[in-house]
Amino acid sequence: MRRSPLPAAPHWLQRHRAAVLLASALCAVPAFAQKIAAVQVAPAALRMLEIAPVQAPQANQWLWSPARLEYPSGQLDSVVSPAQARVTAIHVQPGQSVKAGAPLATLVSADALRMRHEVSAAQLASDTSRAELQRQQDMVARGVGTETELRVAQARAKETAQELARARGTAALLGSDGGDRIVLRAPHAGVVAQHQVSMGQLAEAGAVLFAIGNPQALGVVAEVFEGDLAQLKTGAVAQVELPTRSAPVAAKVQQIGAVVNAESRRAPVQLALTDKDLPEGLRAGMQARVGIAVERSAEMRVPIGAVLIQGENRSVVFVQTGAHAFEARTVKLGAPVRGWVPVISGLKSGERIVVRGALLLDGAASQML
């Protein structure tokens, strides 16, 4: 009778067999103490290890940080209520593109009505004083007037002219509409970056209701970890990755923040976008990712998980010397940075090392770095 084939072993059993093969391979070679030891690993046990080449030295590297789009100081124009007024109509929404002079909101104001009436009153007073001045000048010319009355008329004409100029200047802030109506308009073409108004709202004089920004003037604020700030320089080139664009946008560092956030331990770094043609659809507040070019000493680096600590101060890395052979090599290292540690001596560029699973090869190692 023909026997049916045995079912395949479950995955957990396959992993168990691989671990047993690796343990068997290690048992054949004693753990090293002070001398460099070779370790032979069975082919089936190699899948328990992750092997990668040592990174070659790089003079320039990218320092990546989270960021957001933001208008630089001076690139956002506020639109305020010129007088205490109540909002009766809103003509735009946040993020909407507007042309220069486009209406943003309509307000009604008793103060606006009073200011415009003051212009009319000041105009009448000025006209009257100028007529009186002309009469006094004519009388003095005919010899029937007095110098005293002429000086009084001159002072009065000057005073009313100044009051008219003041009233006109105040009324000019209200716009070209009449009566108690005020229409707030965009000072230039751009995008409604801030929208702080609601229907029926009573806005005080000077209250900021809108802010208009130019999308071409958008900048970037990167939140850089405090340990990386010393590597940054003003004018350093950078690249900005945006969620709405596949290719990065060129930028440069303009200002490095002097204050570190107490909770995030990060400081703001201002960057300017240097591409002449920026992609459409950019909005202030958008999230981004910024890579800033930093200069670092030309040194090799290895993942921090590849380094084992043997004894108190001996750093060890396993180097692949053959298809299934590895040797433990003592290395001299620098200070770890973001999951990588620079190699001062002990390794050569391109050598393949165990970056994960090295602890399985060394029963004598007391801990990982």
C-alpha cells in the first residue's frame, strides 16, 4: 500500500529547527575571550542573522526632522476692523484665493457713520474759515480791516484745515463705502491664511479678522532635536518633502532658533524655499519633512545593534569572513548618533558585518551597546 507524503512542518517548528542548528554550530566553537575567534554557522542558521556592509565614509549627510509650512515674519498682512462694528456678511473662506481688492466681509458701524459725518462737518468748517480769511485779507487790502482780525482768521483757517485732514484720514480707513457700511477688502492678491470672524460678531476697533498671505512667500519651520542643533549652519542647503509632491523642494536654512521646547526638546529652524516655481496647492500649516545637509567627519558607521559589549569596555563586531564563517573583531567606536555609531578603527569600508543577531554568535558578550 502506497503511503501518503508527510505534511509540512508548521512555521514554529521550522524556526525551532533553525535555532537548534545555530546552537549546534556555536557549540562546536568555544566563545572567545581575548583572542579573535572564528565561528562557523550552518547554512540553515544564516537566516537567523542579518548581514550588511559597513557604510563608506560620507562627508555630507542629511539630518531629517519633522516640519510644517508657515509664513515668515512680515509676509502675512492682517486685515483689521477699523472701528467697532458688527459683521453682517462674510464673503471668503479659509484657504480661499483672492484678488487684490476682493471683498472679505461686510460690517455695519455706528462709529463709521459718526466718522463720516465728522468729515462733512470738518469740510463745512474749513470752507467757512477760508471764506472768512479771504474776507479779512480783502478788508486789509482796502484799508478797512485790522491786522488782529486777519491773524485770527488765519489761525482759524489753519486749525480747520488740520481738523479736515484728520477726519479724512480716519474716514479713509473705513473704505469708499458710505453711511454706516464698511467692506473689508484684500490688500493684495493671495490666500486667506487666517479667518477669525463669524456672522453677527461684534468686532472691536483694531481686531484682526483676516490675514492674507502670498503662497510664493511660504517658508518652512523644522523642529530639530537639541542634540543636532550644533551641526546646523545658516545658509545650509536643505530639501523639503511634501505630501502633495513626489519630488523634494529645494530650501536653505535662514535662522536657527535659540529656545528649545521644554517638552519636545526641539528648537525651530526657519528655512526658505528656493525653487522659483513652487508647486500649487501649498497651504500654511501643512506637514512636511526636512532634510538639512550637515558636515560630518569622514568616518565609517555601523548600526548600534551590530555592536556587542564584552567585559566592561570591549566593543566587538562580527565580520563575515566566508560563506558561513564569522570572526569577532574588537573595534574602537565614537559616540552613537541616531541609531548609528562611528567606527574609529577595527573595520574597513565594504566589510560585511552582522547587524542583527550578533548576540546569538557570542555567548561571552554580556550585553548589546
